[in-house]
Amino acid sequence: RARGALFDLDGVIVDTAKYHYLAWKRLANELRFDFTEADNERLKGVSRMRSLDILLELGKFDIGEALRERMSILKDNWYVEYISHMTQDEILPGAREYIQSLREQGVRIALGSASRNAPLILDKLHITDLFDAVIDGNSVTNAKPDPEVFLRGAKSLGLQPGECVVYEDAEAGVEAAHRAGMKAVGIGTSQTLPEADYIISGLHELVGKSVLQER
Ligand code: B16
Ligand code: MG
């Protein structure tokens, strides 16, 4: 029986991808090239600096380290401005209810996100209290698909990796879960997440079910 549940943030609990998109698009437009929603798909679950590299590659920009740093700060400032207007209504359907029900069954809960803005987002959504541990981009050195974020999550919960289940919307996150020795529930489709152990379209599908049934 799973004793711990580790949740990715963007794409699982909230759709922050749309704000990342607005901020990256703004940066691209400042640099005089376009950045589409389809391009944005490539940035989901990817770290901030890696996202910038993908963007600059699309725009055929080759820039030095100092400028790269400044661009990532510019994008982050815009992004933080967008998400600072977020409200509780933006929690994805079923997310709060499902996590709450797991808590009531005694399952320990951790966040495992690549975002350095995760604490701010949890605060805006008023769900910080749902988590026994928060592991995010501030505490992790190796980005997904490296298993570090989930291994740290299990450790913070005082559990073995094999006792934990991961909820992820990105392929790199599913791979990270497997490399950590955990099962992965994929939020998406069998086309987008072929490696996931179980596929759902969103956490609303699991409300009323136990984590047991997913294994
Ligand atoms: P930040 P997740 C990820 O969140 C996003 O999916 C990804 O698009 C973003 O680049 C990354 O966080 C870093 O975010 O710039 O706020 O530190 O899916 O791991 O919760
Ligand atoms: Mg995600």
C-alpha cells in the first residue's frame, strides 16, 4: 500500500503553463521572434534555464552567460507578476479534494516541483497546509528526469521510495519517478505519457478512490 503521495505542481494541481507561456512569449517578442503555444509544450516540466535555452534555440540566438542570466530574470519577473494575481479558483478540478482525502486515509503528502516559485503558488492557492513536505526548484540541484526531487520528497516524509506514488503530467517527471523506484500516475493520455503506470485526465477522476487502487 502506498504510504506517500508526491505531486508535481504545474499541470497536476494548477495550470501555470499558461503564465509561463505568456512570459516566454513576451521575451521572444522582445527579441523579435514568435513563440507559439505548440513551442511551449516543449517547456513543460523543464527547468527555467533549460527552458530559456530551448527558447533561444528556436529564435536562433547564441548569447553569453551574463545575458542569459539577465533574460531568465526578466522572464521570471514577468511570470511572478502574472501568478501574483492567481486565485484559489485556479486549482485544477478535484486536486484539493483528492489530496485531502488521501490525508484523511493517513497518506503522507509532498510536493515535487521543478519550480522555484512553488511556495508562492501554493500560498496563492491557499493549499500550503495540504503538504507535509515541499520539494521544489530551490532545493533541487538536478532537474527531472533526474530522480532527486522525488527521492528527497520520500526522505522528507520519512518513507522508502517504493512506498511512494508520483502524480505527473510531464514525460521527464514520469521518468524521474521510475528512476526513483516509484510508480507514476500520469495526468494526460497514453500518447503523451506512454511510460506512465496508470493514466488519468485529471485528479478529479480519482476523487473517492484510494491510492491503493492505482497500484
Ligand atoms: P520556475 P512543475 C515546472 O513546474 C514547469 O512545468 C516548467 O514549465 C518551469 O520551467 C519549471 O517548473 C521551473 O519553474 O521558472 O517557476 O522556477 O511542472 O515541475 O511543477
Ligand atoms: Mg508538471
